[in-house]
Amino acid sequence: MPEAATPSPGSPAPAIGFVSLGCPKNLVDSERILTQLRAEGYRLVSSYEEAELVIVNTCGFIDEAVEESLEAIGEALAANGRVIVTGCLGAREEEIRGRHPQVLGVTGPHAYEAVMEQVHRRLPPPHDPWGRLLPPQGVKLTPRHYAYLKISEGCNHRCTFCIIPSLRGDLASRPLAEVAAEAERLVASGVRELLVVSQDTSAYGLDLKYRPDFWRGKPLPTRIESLAAALGELPAWVRLHYVYPYPQVDRLIPLMAEGKILPYLDMPLQHASEPVLKAMGRPAAAEKMLDRIAGWRRQCPDLTLRSTFIVGFPGESESDFETLLDFLREARLDRVGAFAYSPVEGAAANELPGAVPEVVKRERLERFMEVQARISAENLARKVGRRFVVLVDEVGDEAILARGPGDAPEIDGRVILPPEWDLEPGDFVEVEVTGADAHDLRAVPVED
């Protein structure tokens, strides 16, 4: 395809469409690319028909995500015809071009400069890109009142079911002052909640040997507890995701108990059976984990624990699965996601013996979710009559949807308020809980 001509001064700014798939880490990558596009004067449009070029930021974590990404690329090609592909699936260019040979270009994950090079080749920026205003917080794909804050790229773990290190590389932490400055800009722009994300939040700073960085005139070691304390000084909620239960997590609990950061931990535990954890390439210490959870709750009674688990992993016996259910019953986690094991191209787990039949995977997943639904309903029922502050997400004719300290956007439950109150998205309001089900709470604002 011939190179695009340079637009003349005064011509309309080139229009770009954008499709963002995958996890919050990928969403942050999309926001960075969109911010750069806006900084260079490109117009961002919401339909294929308006766009002169479409960028698809893909996910490649599991086979279902790969297929969704390939379908999204095909849809963009059919509707527009000029498509650049980036993101995790971009690391598998042959697979993309095998299905869609007409894509204009392919780049890998967090390859911001490479994406912009592809855009410049196909659709050069306007003559005077700096004549346009860019908000200091950049372009965001989340509602104005919350934002994801990515603190590192990559991961040093080698879990047998995961290919993230091959897609995104080893751990690469951002400097503490850089992260804190971004957070400060976001809060100044109106963000009321910062959601800290990475592949391995607990390991933050390990690759930098925890070297000190200067923030607000004082040196701070590049560690997750130092960063959390710094973020806790800002007038916004701070919520931690993807926190592996390393020893340093114990030092985060006092910050939660003191109200510096939200009393919320998102820990991907994956299983509780020692043989299965060993096959996954993960630490095998379920009993020790129960002791630590009990200690955290003694220190911070309002702590909300979220985790994800895989059922039907190769070699998982009925006894292994029962061990997992026993762990659930004792740990009484507040928020839980579960997935039936799905092979991922390139993952070491594909070579493991003892594949679990699909019908058994589905049956175990149903049993797992039944157990957890009862636990979740009981945990939420204990909140009836309590008061706490919530953050308003949506205001509708039939209800106001909000979230409490124990509710992350999109993955956890909601606090449902009656519609007649004069509230706006981004408002904090104290409520009293009046009812609960297995996932959500109902509440009313506390009147002065």
C-alpha cells in the first residue's frame, strides 16, 4: 500500500479509531497511545466509518482472548480496511497475518513508539500538532472519577499456565517519583479513585534493587509499601490489584487499618492443593496463607480479600478439588473469580499429563461457585446495618450505582441506592446498608 501524503496546513486533522481489549494493564497501554495521538493533533473518533485508520490493542492471554482479538481485527478490517494491530497478541505476528494478511502493521505489547511509527507512516500528523490542547492527565478510557495507575511492566514468575513473560518480558518497575507524579496529576484532574495495577504489584522495585527515589523532597525506597504510603497522602481512594502474598504485604495492612489506602487486597491465589500449585509453578503454602489471612483480619477487621482460582488444571484430582473447596470455606474470601482451565498456546502446562475432561471442569466450576456464592452472601449479610462511605459511579432513573471500599469497578459488586437523591458520578457519600444478596448491597444515604 502506498505511503500516505502529508496533509496541508488547515486541512482537517486525521481521524483515528481505537479498539481496546483485555485487562486493565492493557487499558493503560491504550490510554498512553491515545494520549500521544491527541498530543500530536490526531482526532479520535468512535466509529469505523469516520476513521481514516483503526488501531486494535489486542489481548493474547488465553485462547478465548486470542479468538476475540482476531475477530475484532476482522471486524475492523471489514468495516474500515486500514488496521494497525498492537498489544499482547502482536507478539504472535505470524498468527495474526495468517488470519488477516491485509493488516497494515503489527507491534507487540507496550510498544508505544513502534505504534506511533506505524501511524506516522500510514497517516502523518497534522502540520501543527502542538496547537491542540491536551489535558494534563492525558486521554482516559475510564470514567472521569477513577483511573488505573500502572506501576510496572512484565513479570518474573514462570507460572506454567501463563505466557505473560514471553509477551511482556521480565519485571520493569517505573520510578516511584514518576508514578506518584502521574497519580498527583490524575487526582488534580478530578480522579477520586486510583486503581494500582501491574502483573505483580508486590514485586514493585525488585528489578531496581529498591533504590531510593525522591518524592516531595524526601528519599523513598522503590517498594510497594513506600509507594502506597505516598499515594495515600493524596485526596483519593487507593486500591491495590494483583498483589502476590509476599512478606512485604504484611507491611501494607497497617496502612489499610489507618485509612491511608483502601482495606482491599486482590491476590491471585489460583489454587490451594499443594500438588496442583507445584504443577502450576506457584508457591505451595495454603495452610500458611490461612494463618496470614487470619492475622491480617485481626489487624484490619474491614479488610476485603479478592482472589482468582483455576479449576480443572491438568492433574487436578477430586481430592485436590476438595482441598480447594475446604480452603474456600475456611478463608471466607469476600470476592472470588474462577475459571475452568483453558490451554494457552505456548504455555508449559500444555505438556502436563492428566488433562481433566471438559465435563468435569464445568461440574467442578459450578460446585466451586455454589460454595463461594454462599460465602459471599453470608459476608455481605453481615454488613446490613453498617455505615460506610461509597463512591457514586452511575446515576439512573431507577437507581444510583455506587461502590464501597470493598468493591473494585467492573469485577466486584455494587452498592445500590434509591434514585431520588441528588448525587453525581464521582461523589463520595456516607450510606447505611439496608439489604444484601450474593453480590450487591442496598443502602440509603445517611442524612445529616
